[in-house]
Amino acid sequence: SGIDTYGPISTVSRSDVNIIMTVNMKTHKILLTTTPRDAYVKIPGGGADQYDKLTHAGIYGVETSEQTLEDLYG
């Protein structure tokens, strides 16, 4: 997850870039999946399960961005 300000990933800010890396140990291939920052998704936790842009999940912490993507992709 990348944020829209300088500082460590623990800095509270919007998440501008979110990339999921999937590693297939059998084929030795890596798949990178990106989700548009303006995707309209349900944000759990501090987001109170309300729908908003994915970029706003970062305001509640990187863990919320992770959980939002986990919920989106199952």
C-alpha cells in the first residue's frame, strides 16, 4: 500500500496505490493485481462498513486498506 504523503506506512493518510502480490509456488510465477484508488468499495472497521472510495480506507490505517481488499477479492 502506498500513501499520498511522505513518511512511514503507519502514517495516517489516503492510500493511493494498493497492489496485491500472488505467488504461485508450483509455477514459480508472480501475479500483481492493482485496484483503482477510486473504486467504490465497502470499508470495514473505522469505515463502519460504509461504501466509499478505496483511497479513503487508508485514513483508517493500512490494516483497513488490507481488510477492504481482502473483503473485495474474497
